[in-house]
Amino acid sequence: MSTSNIAVIGDRDSVLGFKALGTAVFPICNDRPQEALDIIEKLCHERYAVVFITEPIAQKIETELSRYRYRTLPSIVLIPNNQGSIGLGRERVRDTVKRAVGIDIFREEAK
Amino acid sequence: MRSSTHATRMELLRLRRRLGVALRGYKLLKDKQDELMKQFMELIGKIREMREETEKHLVQAFQGFLLASAVMSREEMEGALAFPNKIVNLEVKTRRVMNLQIPVLNLQAERPVYCYGCANTSGELDIALSNLDIIFSTMIVLAEREKALELLAAEIEKTRRRVNALEYILIPDLRETIKYIELKLSELERSNLTRLMRIKEIIAG
């Protein structure tokens, strides 16, 4: 058992409010995703348990992010930014399910 | 495919033993896969609803901030939010599912979320902030569950590959080899028997 922290990475306007919730906020530009990667790598060493990252940024570093997917921690969660959701978070859950089950069960349910 | 071996009685015994172990391992792994799958399926349903709900509320909260930023200047807003009052502590434990270590997150928050005075801020900011505060705990639960889902998925994939390797490759191969050796040995026995019979005939003749 241990205590750890929560971080939020995203564009300035979207993550503004999270600061007041007591989380660590890292505002970065949408077109500089490399910064996000550096931050995440640093957060891993500092025992952050949860990292929220906005979808537009996550989209650009998807392959790099998948490295963290099967680690116990941190849990990297995609959240929509203030422009609304682009469905990447849902897509990722679906992808995970597809890999495990072998078939796309969400699509079947939608029919 | 039959593995190339010497058709000897000793080899036969060895292979039979291996088949026994393989069958037992297969059964265990299959049970593991079923259990993982069960947990996985339970989780999927929960996550799907939760993610949609969270995204919806989060977008609403963001709109609240947008509204607030229309009333207040950006500097004012950043100033108001710059020194958080609330302290969050995330307690991380792990629970075991099979051989997996799955994190369990427990959010502990102290002190209210409002970290500014009433003078320079608008009511919209209050509303937006309280909305965000409400969904934040849901977001943490979502983080926990999505991580569990990913870990389970990876394990299921691995287990399935093992189960398939045993079921479709190792076990049939062993069976085939065992059968081959059995046939070969009985053939040898038969030929030996006929030889003996023939020799007896010659001697008697």
C-alpha cells in the first residue's frame, strides 16, 4: 500500500480546471506531443498512478503510449478535451476487447 | 507431425508421461482462461457505460469552463485556480487475479475544491468546478478499471496462445508419436512371432 499522485496532461484550456482539484497539471501544446512523452516518462519514475491525457495529444503518440499499456502502473486514461470527444478512448477499449476476445463484440451489440 | 524418435519401449513410456503432464496443464490453463474471460466480460460492460457517462459529463464540465472564461479574463481565471486548496491522495493497493497484480485505487480528498475568494470570480466558475469535482472520482474508478481491462486482455491473449499450442500442436503430436511407436512395437512383435513359428517348423520338418 502506498499513496501516489494523479497527473493531467493536455492543452492549456482543457486542463485548467483540474489544477483546483489538487492534481498535477502539465499544460502542453497540441502540436508538441513529444513533450507529453517526456512528461509521462518522468511521471513513471515519480510513481504517479494515474495519468489523464487528452485525446488529441494521445492520438499523436499512440504507438509510444502502448508501451505503458501492459504495465501495472501508471494507468493512462484518455479523456476528451474541451472540443469534445473524438472517440479515441472508446476506440482503445474496443481494441483491447478485440485483442482479448478475438472478435469485435461491441459491433455485434450495436446491430 | 510426428517427432522423430527411436521406437523403443522406453521412449514410449517417456512420451506417455509427457502426454499426461500436457493434458493436465492444458486443463488447468483452460480453466484459467475461462475464469479470466469471465472477469473480463464483467468488466467490459461496466467500463463501456462508465466511459460514455464520464465523457459526457467531462465535456459538460469543459463547457462550463468555457462559459466561465467568457465572463472572466484568462489571467483572472488562471490566478483563481493557481493555488489549489483541495488535497488529493491516491492510495494504491493491488489485488490478485490469478497471477496478475491489478492496482486498486482509492481516492482520498481533503478540503473543499474552492480555492479562491468570491470577489474576482464568477458564479460560472463555481459551477464548472463543482461539476468537475463530482466526476473526478468516477474518472479515477474508470482509470482503475481500464487498467484492469488492459492487464486482463494481455493475460488472456497469452493464455489463449498457450492453450492453443497445447491443444493443437503438442498434444496431437504426442498422441501421434505414441501411436507410431505402439504400432511399430507390435509390428516387431508380430514379425518376431512369425519368425519363431517358421523356425519351429524348420526344426520339426
